[in-house]
Amino acid sequence: IAEYFTPSHTPIDKVGVEPDYSVLNKTADFDMSTVTPYQITRVLNVGSTGDDVYAVKERLKALGYNIEVNDVYDLKTADIITSFQSNTELFPYGVADITTQIKINDVLSASRVEVDKQLERAVDIAKNLK
């Protein structure tokens, strides 16, 4: 239906263009200072609310689980906790007991994440265009 060209009419359809700047992203350890700190002091289950629920859900989100981060432990949270427990060889019963919360922290702190160096470089280039 369409073909793509550069401003000088060079065809780039299914070919692409060579970037002016090549920047590779890197991986780094997950920075635990980016999540809400909390003390693991109570068992969390359906109906629990509070900052500790928020912190657990925030960590699950950082681990890639599709969860809304708020301070309410609902049925969806229990399902996701069950999935996490199953994935990490814990007893899968949907309750964020002390062992599960420690495991969530351990798995997250051992995670590697991709650091977007491309965005950082683009911002630097844009600042120097003035």
C-alpha cells in the first residue's frame, strides 16, 4: 500500500536507515533504592491494606507481573502471589507470608535490568543542538 523514502527519495522500505549515533544499552543490578522500603513484619492476604502491601505490589510490578500498585491486597494480588510462589518453588497458596516476602526481595535484588543509555545520549545530543 505504501513505500517509504528518505527526504532525498532513497527507498528505505524493508531496509531501514543507519543511525547517526550508535549507542548500546547495558545491564545493571536492580537498584533497590528505587522501591519503597518496608519492614517485613506481618503476613499479608486478601483484605490486608497498608504501606507493606503497596511495597510488595511495587516489587512484583518491577519483576514484570501485571499488577496495579496500590495498598489493597485483593483477589488479583492473591493470584499473582500464587503465580510468584509457583515460579519460585514456594508453596503456592496466595498468601504473602514472611518467606514469600523475603523471596520477592531476594529475587528482585538479584535481578538485572536494562539501562536505557540511548535516551540519555539523545538528551545529551539535543542539549548540544542549541
